[in-house]
Amino acid sequence: MKLTFALTALSLALVSPALANKVYVSNEKGNTITVIDSETWEVITEFNAGNRPRGIGISPDGKHLYVCASDDDTVRVFDAETYEELWTLPSGPDPELFTIHPSGKLLYIANEDDNLVTVVDTEKRVVVAEIPVGVEPEGMAISPDSKFVINTSETTNMAHFIDTSDYKIKHNVLVDQRPRYAVYTDDGDKLFVSSEIGGTVSVINPNAEGGPVVDTKIGFEVAGVQPEWLQPVGMKVTADNKWLFVALGPANRVAVIDAQSNEVVDYILVGQRVWQLAFTPDQKFLITTNGNSNDVTVIDVDAQKALKSIEVGQQPWGVVVAPD
């Protein structure tokens, strides 16, 4: 019954009028980017992206694809249409994840090995600032009003609130062990931080009087899955602030959370070692990267069902979809 529903939903998705967007997947061990058409869900091409591509993003105008080539200590910049490498950006050592200012003019990059966040001007291609943070920085997010950049430091177990006007850390919030990712609701009222080893998502009130504070923590439980396998990493929140989706690593599931009540309502079975997530621009679909099965899973957001798996390169890590 479930298979019939999934196939029907996928058929409807493929025949309905839609604007195709390119989906870009970074393959950490394959050293490539796989490109997928979001209308047909077919692979278009695959191209070289340097050594150990992980964090991946696209400029607001959709013209430039940014890829953290972690073992090359640089961010490689590609033409999003032709896939030609245009230039590199001075990312700092071992870039892993980054977030982009809404203007597209600045990248805020986590440098895992040197405990820094590097701010890079994408037009002048120069480093604007280097901000010392906790040990093993990884997760990066920017507040909806662009006043703060958030970095999560894996070993320090903190979320650092960096003021974008002077690049100073204004607040440090303790979370559970090994925080990997941070994401705001679009209204700016909540910040979610996933803790991989702690097995929780911290729900932070960033606007609390006296400074940001953890309001609650969300835990996970799946029948037949060992608790230590429930490792939250990548996350995405719908634009209506209603649903939070959390990749649970080796549990091979994406948790569906009511972002208002902070309650887990479902788990969606996907590929092996699900890592990062990305929406299509209309948020009808959510794409997961599954590192150990070398594929991505397409999820119908409204139905909260997995529709299709697509084979990509070796150990897919990051994913981003071109804007409309």
C-alpha cells in the first residue's frame, strides 16, 4: 500500500507542470559534484570539485556554486550552468561548512582544524576577518535579520553568536555533545542546534531577555534502532515555520518534528548514513544525502514520504538546489 502511494505521488510530481531546478551534491570521497534535474530526477552530469568536497552552497542569484574543497584548504567557485571552475576563495584551513549573507557578498566559513570562522568577500576575493571560536567549528547559520552568524563548535559543545557588525562573539550557549548544524526558523524566533553524539536537538530562544537560552531539547527514539545510532546532523525548517526535518545519520532516518510544539511526529526511512538536507525552492521536495549508500533520497514534504532514491557519487555529503 505504501509503495503504491509513493509511486503514485512520484508519477504526479513528474507529470505536473514544474520549473526544473538543478540539485548539486558534493561527493566527499569521489571528489566530484553530481548534478540532478529536479523535474525528472535524473542525473545530468558529474564534474570534478577538488579534494574532499563537503560544504556546498549557491549564490542568491544562482550564478555561482561554492564548494568547500576541505583538503585543498580553499573554496572553489564554479559557474552553476557550465560547471567551469572560475576561481577560488581564500577560505582558511580545512573549510567544512559555510553560510552566505543574503546579499551574496560574504561567506562565513567554519575552519575545522584551526578553530576559526573566516569571513570572505566574494567579490574582492579577500579575507575580511578571522574569528577565533571553539574547538572544531562546523555548523554555520545566519539570523534572518543578518545581525548574527552562528557557529557550532563540536568539541567545545557550544553555539557561538557572532555579531556581523564587528565580528565579535556576543553570546556562547552550551548544548549537547558534538553540535553539527544550526538552523533558524524564518521568523527568527527559534534556533535549532543538532548534537550528533548527544543525540538531541537544542531549541534555543535567540531573543530571550539577557541573551540566547536553551528552552528545551528534542530527543529521538525509533523501535529497533540502537540509541547510539540516533545521531542528528543536518536540518531544514519549512518557510512557514511549521516543520523541522532532521537527518539522523546511521539511523537511516529523517525525523519530522512539529516546529511549534517541538514534538517528533514521524520518522522517514531513507538511505544509509543520512547527512545533509536541502529543499527545492517551492519546498515541495526535500533531498537527503546518504553517505554510505552513495545515493540521495527525494522526500515529498507535504506527504512526509520518501519517493525515490538516486545514485550519485562516492559518499555524498552536502546538497544545495539552485534558486528560481
